[in-house]
Amino acid sequence: MGTMQPPPVQDDSFERLVVQLGVGLSVNEFVTEPVWRVRDVAEWRKAARTAGRRMRVPVRTALIHDGATLVAEILTPPHDWTPLPEGQRDIKKEAYERQAHEAADRVADYIYRARKKKPTDKNESQL
């Protein structure tokens, strides 16, 4: 019989980070943090999203283009935003799907013609 080992001690730093980010998000609706102050960028972003789920709000996280700052913000629709009625949503969806199929057909035709075309000159085969 093997000896039983005690369960690993859980690190509560993630939970503290979730609470800290939750407070910041509830007060300001966004939080920024310099990357050099964060131990793990992926964990920070996960903690921000977890805080948002606990508050029942969607949270977007990002690394600012300068690569030095993390941001988490509560996503809220603009005040003048109104959702499309159900019928109009279906019409837009069908239009997007039709455009996607047309684009896929054009790409397939281009590939087919490119494969079918045989190079007649040695220089053309190098292009």
C-alpha cells in the first residue's frame, strides 16, 4: 500500500486577483495594468474575465498595441444602439452567407484555373 499524500496547498493569488480586478471593474468599468507588474499575462486576463462572469457582465481583455499595458473593460452597448428586429437579422445573415459563398467560389475558380493552366515557357514555370 502506498502512502497517502496530503492535497496540494492551493495558491489563492488567483482568487485575490479576481477580487482586485472585480473591484476595479465595478468602480471604473475598466482596469489597466503595466505588463511588468503582472506575473502571468494569461492568468491576469483569465482573472479579469472571471471577475466579469461573477458580476454577470461581459469583460474584454487586451494587450495594448505598445505591448506594455494590459486592459480589461466591461463591454456595454452604446446608448443609441438598438438590436435589429428578428426578420432583419435573418436578412443580414443571409446576405453575409451569400457573400461568403460567392467569395469561396471565386477562390475555388481561381485555384482550379491556376492548376489547369500549364506553363508553356520555362520562365513561366518559375513565376
